[in-house]
Amino acid sequence: MAIWLPRLAIDRWRQVENAEDTGADAHPTVLITETARGIRIEALNHAALEAGARPGMMLADARALCPSLRAVPGDPEGDAAFLARLALWAQRWGPWSAVDAPDGLLVDVTGATHLFGGETRLLADAQALFAQRGLETRLAIATTCGAAWALAHYGPERAIFHHDAMTSVLADLPVAALRLGNDVLVVLRRLGLKRIGQLWGVSRDALQRRFRERSVTANPLLRLDQLLGRLPEPLLPVIERQMPLVQRGLLEPICHRELLDRVIADLASDMERELESGGQGARRLELGMWRVDGEVVVRRLETTAPTRDPAHICRLFADRLDDVDAGFGIELVQLRAPWTEPLSLAQGDIEVEAEAQGTTLAQCIDRLTVRLGEKAVRRPVPFASHTPERAQRWQPPLEPEEISQGLLAFHDRPLKLLDKPEKIAVLYASPDGYPRQFRWRDRLHEVVRVEGPERIAPEWWREKRGTRLRDYYRIEDGEGRRYWIYRQGIIGDGRGGMPDWFLQGLCP
Amino acid sequence: MRLPALSIGEAGLPVARWRPGLGGVRHAEIFAPGREACGAALALSLALDGMRGEGNKPRDVLWVQDRVSMRLGGRPYRPGLPKPLQSRLIHVLAETCEDALFALEEGVRCRDLCCVIGELAGNPRALDFTASRRLSLAAEKHGVPLYLVRLDAERDLSSARMRWEVCSAPSPRPRWNADAPGMPTWRAELFRARGYPPGTWILHDDGTRLAAAAPDHGDLAAAAGNRSLAAG
């Protein structure tokens, strides 16, 4: 479905200024933009149109026709942002929408029209809703994106065309409906080719010889092929599989959490049926809530393993809905699964014990990540490095571990490693080089047993020059506390002054 | 006439003293100083000790830390973990104590975990008797043992089935390098337990099993002898 908002800029100005209520709309008004050649009219309201102004005119010329013309600077960035929000909102008619700059939207309604009672009613519904928001629209549904665009801009009102009937209607449209650049249109006009049907009359070879550009906006032949679906249209990727999508329109907008929870429970069980029929399980779920005032609240979540268990889905979403602002109420709730993976039907647990024995690991990890965030739940994996803090990396818990070379455990390693080695003040060092007494976190430690040094040289292929080597010692103090400390550098290595001591690990 | 290794429980039956290898406890609390790793180490040792009897397939271990305890004692370091657990650790870093308690509860409810280890610093308000009772019940219902390490904490109310106070102890001298630190050794006091009389032990973990010895100080040995639970 292509949606063209021919008067987007002025409609938006009217909303922002609240012009209909204040009476400003009755006054001839133009939205202007500054160009290199002077101030040009971007958009204008009906009063200005009647006064003789036209879009694209210089402001000075228009003023000559209508001296009382009011000029307001346009806001193209604001329009673009508004259009992006509209595109999100337009997903109520289909799972996939795109912005067609500067003033259009494209919605993929493949397989979604039955939710609205057919294509005709879908278009009527869409136009009515846009009109409610004060936006003038022209809509069309066609089998290709190019054809829908052409019909929305140049075809009959609310056109719906299927592939077989399309050619005759499209033949009557002007060549501008092909979305070509201005210079190409000028060339075509000079060649006397004004209608799309005339282009079909010309042989392919002739067109190919004349237009050699690769870019689609400069090559009518490519555009013609896109129009009939012979070439893939890069603007919208082809969706091979339909995204599982369920939604509930609500007669009475809901503002309360309990009602929303019930709707989500219904949707989750609908989604289970939808997914089950395809043997799929959802990895990513999106819950869209359309508010009465035109805002959309979207909550996304991902699961670690494909799932379609309604209770699990409800529980995961329940944690995410605490901060939803319902505004004046939510009128439409939609649940979709953009990412699914095969999940075959499993036989229910026969053992009653297993039922009572709680969640599986994947469910447990899902619950943890939804509440605590993805970064909080991780698994340590080894990494090829000599430096102790680098020898361990973190990855999501259920991802398979990469194959790594086994480590030769010549030396004991501490059970816990501080995130940042803490500097210790060595009060007295023995002639062998290790400290006899040191102070760490305001407490004095008397070293009685030492093993070391274990020298770990800096990794020259990773670290910058001048990094000092480390001499590690495993020590035990008078009370039996065991630590892992190191001296950074040695005296006279030419990489700094007196070496510092650090405590990096706590041994069991 | 009472046997020295037994004492009389509340029901009037003789109660055996705790010893390694008994297992069966679902919720244990270990009070430890924050500047040592002995709390987590003893938790891991007890967990491994409890698992040795079961010949099940290896399952994962969940280790939950709150932010404060991680700042105090650092993160678990894979090369230093006991060998059987190195590839089976899942670490959860919770910002607050509430999040950590949530993670602990979700952990003990999961049938695919072999045990849950928690580390919480201090005496947070969220960890009251109700919260600890919740954890006990969940752990007992689902059979997943929970070892909760309390760093720098006071002995507050708790429903844990075993409550330990642990600190490091001088290790025995290794055979080949008498000047090096030896195998992990802790001085552990069991000050409250359901089913066992309190006592103090010197515990060693030589990597294959947990061994207990009586503390070498004569006065403590007498005190740890055979008091009944009611007297403790």
C-alpha cells in the first residue's frame, strides 16, 4: 500500500499552529524555503491557492499577485521526523512500513488485509484515520511497490489493482509516475513520450540503447520492469516468510494495567496457535500498543531459545510494561514475532515430577536477562592471552564456547580477580624482591609464605611500547589469607622509575 | 553415657556431628570477611562436596553477585575455579540487592542448575527473614542447593539450614616447596544448623575432596565438642 500525503507540510503547519481553530487557515499562508536564487514557496494553503500562488513560485512573484500573503518558514526536518513517526504508526495496517521521502509512506500489507475486512475497507479505514489526524492522503494498493506509488500519485482515488488488470490503467499514467529524475523526464517529453503506454510501445532494445545509466531514477527501462514486478524493488525487501502477527482492536480504549495484561495473555495464546501452525518458535517479539492520540509504544524482547509458551511470553512482557504511559487509552495491541526459529511440537512431560521441578535453563536465563539486562548474565570463556585479566572474556550464557587451546596449569591462579588491580604500599621488601610487609585497604599484612616470581612479559603485539613486565607472587600472610600480587616492572628496565606493587587476585 | 561424637538433639535422639560428604543441605549461609576469597571458596567446596554423591550429568552453576560485593572481592576468575566447574559457570551481576535476590530465586527454581552461589555484601534491608525464608522454601521445593556468601555482614535473622562463619587459616606446608602457600585451608565455625550441633573445624580442599580436622587450639576444641543445638 502506498500512502501519499500531498499536503504534508501545510497539514502539519495547521496542526502545530492549531490554525483551524484560530482562523489562521482562512488567511492566505505559504510555507517558504530559502534557495540560492531567493525565497521559494514550498507549500501553501487553500486560501493562498485561490489567491493565485503556486508551489515552487518565488515569494516575490506571489506577493505581486496577493500582497496580503503571509509567509511562514517551512520545517523540513520536522516534517521528516513526523513522517518517520507516521511510518511507525502506519504499521497498524501491516507488519512492515517504510518512509518514501519526502511525503509518502509504503506499507507492506501482504497477507494482512483480511484483518480489516478486505482491501477496500482497509483503504477506507486508513484514509479515515489519516483524515482524523488532519492529514490529506491519496492511497493505492497494488502488487508492486512501484505500481502502488504510481497509482497513489497519478491514478484514481483509492485504487486497488491486481496484476492482471494493472497494465491498462498504468498505460494511461504520465511518465512522471515512474519516479524518474527531472532531467530524464525532460528528455522523455522532448522525445514525445508522455504516457507510460507510449514507452511500452517502444522496443526494449531502443530504450536500452538510449538510457544506459545503472541508477534506477535515470533509467526508465528499469523503472518499467519494477512497475510490473519483473525486477526486485530495492526499497522494500521481499518478505519471503510472513511474520507471525496477531492483534486485538479494542472497542473501549484501555488505561489500566490489569486489562492490558489480559489482552496480552489473549494475544500470547493467539500467537502460540499462529506459531504452532508453522512449527515455529519466537526468538524476538515485539508488542506494539497504539494509543488513541496517535502515539505508538513498542516493547521488544528477545529470548535465548525459540519459545511459544504463552505463560512465558506474558511473564517476560510483564516486566517491561511497568513504564508504559497509556495516555488517554490504548486502542490497538499487536504482537508480532519478527524473528522465529523452527520449534517442533514437543510431547508434554509425562512425569509429574518434571512438571514440578521448575524452569529450564533457557527460561531461567530469559527471565534474568529481561529484568537485569543482557550485560548482567554472562559466562566466562578463556581467551588466548598471557595477561591474566585478558585471559578471560565474557559471552552470553547459552552461546557455544569457542574452541580454544587447553592451558598448561603450571601455576595456580586466584579464585577471584579484582576488576582493576589495586595498588599496595610495600613497607618493607626482602632482598629477594618480594615484600615482607604491605598495606592494602588500610590494613597491614605480614607476608610469611611466598611462591614466585612468575614473570609475565607484556604482549608486544597488543600493548603499546613501554608497558612494563609483571612479576607475580602468590603469598600467604600471618593469618592465612592468600593473595596474588605483582610488581610492575623491574628496577633499571628503562620504562619508568621505581616499580609499583599491585594486588590483583584473591586466592581461595 | 554419651558418645563423644554424638550429642542429644531436641527430640532426645543422638545427633551426629557434621562432617564432609553428608550433603543434603539446600540453603546454607556463609559469613566471610570481604577482603578474602574464603567465603566463595568454601561455598564452592561445599557445593562440590554435596554433588560428589550424585552421579548426574554435569549441570551449570549460577553465581550471583551484587555490585558492592563485586567491588569488594572481584569477579570469579575461570582459570582459578575448581576444574569441574570451569566450563559450567554462569555469572550474574546484579546492581542492587533486590535484583540479586530475584536472580537467586530464579536460579533455585531452575531444574537445569546444579547449585546457586550468591554473594551479598553487608546487611541489606531487602534481605530480611521473609526473603531468606522464600529462598529456603524455593531451594527445598526444587532441590537446587543455595550457598549464600555474606561478606562483612552481621549475623542477622535467617532461615538458612546451615550457617557458617569462615576465615582463612594458615595452610599446611606443601611437600615440595615448604615456603609456598599450600592448599586452601579455612577455619570454619558452624554456629547454627538444623540437625547438627555447632562446631568449629579446620577445612582443607585438596582439589579432589573436602577434608575436616579439629582446630589445633586446645581451648576451641573443647568448646566445639558436643554441645547440643538447644544449648548453642
